[in-house]
Amino acid sequence: MNDNISLVFPYHPVNGNAISALIASIDIDPELVGIQILIPNLKADPTTVLAKIPKNHKVVLAVSLFSVQFATYEKLVASYRRSGITREILVVAGGPHPSGDPFSTLHAFADIVCIGEGELVIRDLLKNYTDPKNIRGIAFLNKNGLVEKTEKQPIIKLDDFPPFSVKHNLFRPIEITRGCAWKCRFCQIRSRGQPVRHRSPEIVAKYVALTVEKFKERRADIRFISPNALSYGASDGRTLRLDKVVELLKAVREVIGPEGKIYFGSFPSEVRPETLTPESVNILRNYSDSNSIIIGGQSGSEHVLQLSDRGHTPEETKRGAKLLLDAGFEVFVDIIFGLPGEREEDVEQTITHMKELTALGAKIHSHTFLPLVGTPFANKKPGVIADRYKEVLPILQGSGKLKGQHLKQENDAKLLAEQRQTMMREREKRQH
């Protein structure tokens, strides 16, 4: 039992799924029952937070972040260090950005970076914080300022860990699948080296029941986390196992009853185009309460899709959208502007694609390419919204056929590229 250490895990809804799952892994470890865990809001005053911790406690400040949050968390950690100047604070960072680029995170603000999934790492750190460099699954800076990585942690079985923390009231969507069989070159999921795993219907139902009990005064709305909802149950993450999908949804329905709502295939569990068949769409219609379905279409150019290793065609996107629309769903199709290799003809093909989709009745969910660390496209130029897009997008948006954050993401892409260049220069300087 550890009673001389406190964990501070600043919370933001964007990172809530990861934070809840990591804290849940601590909750079930009998060796960590004495750990004080504080989960302040991201904007909470660090001085006030640290005042709640006994003076003789070691403070572990844990953060989970995406690349676009880097500057925010750099400032956050600095504020905690200033407020706790007389205290010993160990900063542990995890999530997509630290895993993809531990160098930048370690040089900017972290003492330890978790590489990949963190359920076992966070527990080992809390148990062995006096000598964390012997812990598997982390990276740190050696005395020469170079990144060293330890041996990987074993891959966990999802059924062995809660999807969220009941003890700390952090109820979140339930992760039903971890890992992705597809290797899209712009996506950070591919970079984590995780095999595809699924949480069993029985365990999902268990946590659905806990959710229902917690919110018994109101209707139970159940959502899921998956990189591709309709791949649930497939050992290879690709072959449709619709029997498994039905088994899952039936198990959830049995718990929540006819008044509860099951949202499947909508955020944060979109579907890939090629998984949409008459059979799978029928399952979505009959076993879920989703009104809207999100399809990961990404581009109307087969050339761009091939460069991105998407593994499907624009025609499959249109075919899937039509199946859903004919079944009465509202359909949103993800489109990413400025993907690497996009030419003028690809822009025109994507514009035609969007017009065809919206003519069918679908809506466009717009994005701009972000050069994310840890991906094959990390060093590509930031996404730029072509002038031809700028002629068409306001018309689609004005008619209610498009929504998204493509303009904000175009600016974010520039910032990420600048951040990447700064870190590359720093790395070269230290290596020489």
C-alpha cells in the first residue's frame, strides 16, 4: 500500500476517455488502494490543487494529450512546477503525441513518456516511482539528452480492465475495440503497434449495467469507442462478423431495456465504407437507436486514397452512403482536404464526389490534413484548403450540407508543422 504519493491527473473532456481508463486501471489494483488521486479541471489553479496534497507526498502529475494540445499542456506543466517549486513533481505524459514523438515531449516538459497503451505503465510508475527508468513501456532522456526507451509492456486483454472509472465517477463511452487493422498513413492509431482486440459482450454489458445504475433517474444512452464499429468481433479487424455485432447489441439492449438508447456507428465509433452492406445496415437499423452514421470516406480521389493506404474507393463510400440513406439514416461523410499528394485533378474529383454525396442526401463532415507525429505523413507539408475548395465549401455550408472544423484545422496544421521543425532543429543540435 502506497500512502506517500499523490497522483494529479488534470481533466479535459477531449482526453476524458483515456484519463478514465487509466484511473480505472489503478482502481482495481490492490497495491494502490492508498494512492491519493486528484482529478482537477484543466483550468484549475495549480496552487489550490497542490494545497490538497500532504507536504511529504511525492506528486505524480499525469497528462494525456493530442498533438494540437501540445502548447496547452506545456503551459499547464510549467504552471504546476512554478506552484510546486518546493515540491518534488514527476511529470508523466502519454497519449498520441508523446507516443509518436517522445523527444519533443521530454524536452518540453515531461520527465517520463508512456509509449503506447498506459494501463500497466501508470500502475508500475506509481509502485516504483523512485526508480522509474526500470519500468517497461516508457521513454526518458539520458544524461546526454538523448531519448532512451525501455522494453515494451505486454499487450493487455481489454476484458481484464474496466473501460472507465466507476470509483471516480468518470463514466465514458465504452471502448469495444482497440487497435486497427488498417494502416492509414495520416492516422496515429496505426503507429501504436497494437493488435486488434475486442471487449466481450458480457463485460460490455456489465459496465452498461453500472452506467444504468448510476443514471437511473434518466434514460440510459450508451455509446461506444471503436476505430471501425462494424469490425467488432473480427479477429483480423477486417472480416465482418455481424453475428458478433448482433450479440453485442442484444446484450446491451437486454440491460437497458426498450427505453434506453444505443448509439452505434456514430461518434466516437464511425464506420468504414466497405463494411456497409445491406446486412450490416439492417443491423444498424434494427438493433441501434442511431439516427446519424459517420462514414470515413476521406477523399473523392482514388489516387489520394491509395497514397493514404485507406483500402477503399470513392465508389464504396457512395454505395455505403446510399444504403444508409435508403434505410432512413442521416449520413455524414468525413472528407479531409489537403492530404499529401493531392493534385488539382484530385481536388476536382473530391468536389464532384461531395456534390454526388450531397445530391443523394448525405452531408459532409470536413477536415484539413494535420501532419501528426508518429505517422508516415508526419513530415509532410501541412494541409492547405485549395482555392477551388474555397469556392465550393461556403455554398455547401450555407445550404446545411457541410459542417466541420476545416478552417481551424488548416491553422492547426501550420502550427504543428512549425512545432515539428523546431523539434527537428533541436534534435539535430543535440545530436551534434
